[in-house]
Amino acid sequence: MPILPKKIYEVKLPAMIKVKQHFPDEKLEVIPVAVAEEIMKENIKSRIPKGASVAVLVGSRGISNLKEIVKATVDCLLRLESHPFIVPAMGSHGGGVAEMQKEILEGYGITEEYIGVPIHSSMETVIIGNTEDDIPVHIDKIASEADIIIPIARVKVHTDFDAPIESGLCKMLAIGLGKHNGCSRLHQEGFREFPRIIPSVAKVILEKKYIGFGIAIIENAHENIHMVKAVSGLDFIEEEPKLLSVSKSLMPKLQFDEIDVLIIEQIGKDITGAGMDPNITGRMSVGPITDFKGPKIKRIVVLGLSEGTHRNATGVGIADFITRNVYDSIDQVSTYANCIASGNPEAGRIPIMLDTEEETILAALQTCPKIDITNPKIVRIKDTLHLIDIEVSENMLEYCSSHPSFIV
């Protein structure tokens, strides 16, 4: 018995045209120099005493020039005669397995040979205190034994909540550094509590441990580094909202009012924590975003998983349809471990799966309410991080040609 109505196979999919979305591209030209200039400021370098052991925290996100930023940071710490080492700070990513977390960093080029210092990966944590709400604060045991802790993190909007402090230095301390134990415990509180919980957990760590400084990274819509800033550990809570405001102003978006079918070539944890960014799609795994300012998207089709996600398909549940290629690529252990640890099982649910790309798109069109199925509005993107070069169905070309934010 065929899955789709026979008539749908008579529909000819529209030709897709390549267009560019225009976004500003102010970026740093020589990133190692910019990192060094920040760290060598007196109020920053003075926080690194000679001979101190330093745990440098690095996460699992696919950040532009990450290995260069990490190496530049470590080189400065060595110049200051401290003893740095790398600690993966990525919560439950990599299936909550220490070896996998090290492999994720190595996949970004962050190897012991390139950086020049050891990578110490472990899932063992210690509890260093409790928040005012009596939530235990876990941190990586190896990092806890260092004299100084320094997080390197991208500051950006979070995919599941809106607050003055979202993804960035404080979140890496609260969740990334907490490994599987801390990550799981905080997610039990639910995302609605994160605007309060993340700063409160970070405050405990900032009080109990010596956080020398943090390297905050801001990318622009072209995925280029717009800014790196060394933030004193004394100033995380005050400075991070200002950095988030800058990041928000640079975010890419889909500059349409309405899309019938959005085709996403790949999703992945290296792209965004949610696999596909709700700030682009208007959807979270638990439903639509209230007051979303982007386009109204009727259906979402996903065609693949990114290489950097290591078969972790967290976020696949946001899609309406997937191809067999996606289904066959999913590693249940890493996906389910991540979804359960984050208290978000909806993110791991499997959408309707069809064999071919064409059949999957036709199925999506068949379920779009109140559209002319022979003349649909279709947009195709690589992923929700790369939104410069996109494809649109030919019936959208006139709109793009008349809109100043597109280059046709």
C-alpha cells in the first residue's frame, strides 16, 4: 500500500534558484592577535599568578576559528608562566562518555599536539555547594583541582528560553562544567527555570572557585568572528547581558513572511544545541515560539545529520518529515542520553520517514493546509547556522529581487 495519495506523485516540484541573504560582515582579521591583546590587558593578566595550574574549558559547539582561539589563549597562559590544560566542558554531549567528549574536541582540531598541552577528559564530578534553592552544584573533578578555571564560550541566544543571560560563559560554568551529573540535575528543573538557575549556579562557582577570566566569542551572521573579549571572573554576571545584546543584533534570519516547506539539509549539536535553531524556525521541540518574529513555516523537512554531531540527532523531533538517510544515521545512545539528560524527550522523537528526498518533500506539501500544491513556496538551507546562501522556489524570486536584503 503506497504511503502517499497517488495524485501527489503527479505534482512536479518547482525549480529551486540560488539567492543570497545580505547581512553585515564586520569581523576580526587576525584572531590570535585579538585574543592576546585581550588577555594581556592588565586587569586580565594580573589574575593569572605565575606557576598556577589552569583548567581551560572548551565546549562542543562548532564555533568559527575555535582551535585558533583556544591555542591563542593557551599560548598566553604559557607566556604568563602558568600551567594550562584543556577540559571538555559540554555537559552530557558525546553520550556522556569521557572518550567521546575528547574526540569531539579533536574533531575541531583541538588536539594535544596542536594546542601543546594535555586534554584531561573525565565524567567524574564533585559538589562544591548549593544554590539558594538548595540545588547541588556539580563541577568536573579535574577542573575543581586546578588553581584557576577559564571558560572559552560563544555568547548567543539560547534555543529554549529568553533571559538576560542565555548561552555563554555562565552557561558553560553551570551546565558544561557540570558534566552529565550537573547537566541532568539542572535540566530536572525545566527550561522555564533556566533564566534564574543558570546565574544562580554560576554565582556559586564564581564564589567557590577562582575563575580567572573567560573568553567570550561573538560570531556574526556570516559565521565569522565579530568579537572576542576577555571578561574578568569578577564581572561575568554584569558583562554577559551586554555581550548577548551584541550577539542578538548580529543574528541571521530567514527574511520571508511565509514559507510552505522549509528544507534543512542537516541538523546537529555542532550547529546549535537544539539541532536546528528555534530562533530561525520559530519552533521548539515542545511547540511554536510565542510572538516569533520570523516567517510562518508550515512544514519542515530534514535531509541529514551533520558530521560534527557524531550521529546525535537531538532536535529531530522538531521536524515534520525526515528521509531514510536521517533515520539510518541516528545513534540512539548519544541522542537519547542527551535528550533524557536535558529533560527534553520530545527532541528525540522520530518524525514521519520516507525513502527519498523527493517523496519526503511531496509528503510535506500534501500536509500543508490551504496552499496551491502546484505552486508552493519552498526554501532550502544548509542548516540554521548558514543562512547566507540559500535556495528558493522560482515563485519566490520576484520577492527576493525586490527586497534589499537579498542578492539575486
